[in-house]
Amino acid sequence: MDKRPQLKVEGLGWDDTDELCDFEQAKYFPYESLDLLIVAEGEMIRSYEDLLQLAEQDHMKGKKVFEVKFLPIIVGG
């Protein structure tokens, strides 16, 4: 199995650090949150399995870092 990429995470306070996150830490991302979208490399993901599938796509193989963004959903008027 190929080595999985590191994750550069932005949003929800992650912006304050330049540290890269280990791929396995993505298991604990807040996928069930109704107030948040999680986007990795421009694609919305809803589970750790979605992120695994993205990493296994041919055009993603060999990437050393994935950009992940936590985007809050703002509702109201």
C-alpha cells in the first residue's frame, strides 16, 4: 500500500498552525456536524472512507499533502 499523504487543515482553529496532520487523524474529523462542510482537494467529503477513496484515485496518488478545509455553514438572514 502506498504511503498516505499528510493533511494541511484549515478552519475551526487549525489555521493557527503550520503543522501537517497525519492522515490517520482524519478519522476523528467532525463528519457528522450539520454546521460544517469538509472539503479535501476541492471535493466535499462526508466520511473517513470518502477521504480514503479520494486518496486512492489515480490522479491523487503520489500527492504528499492534501489540503483540507472545514467550512462553516452559515444560515440565516
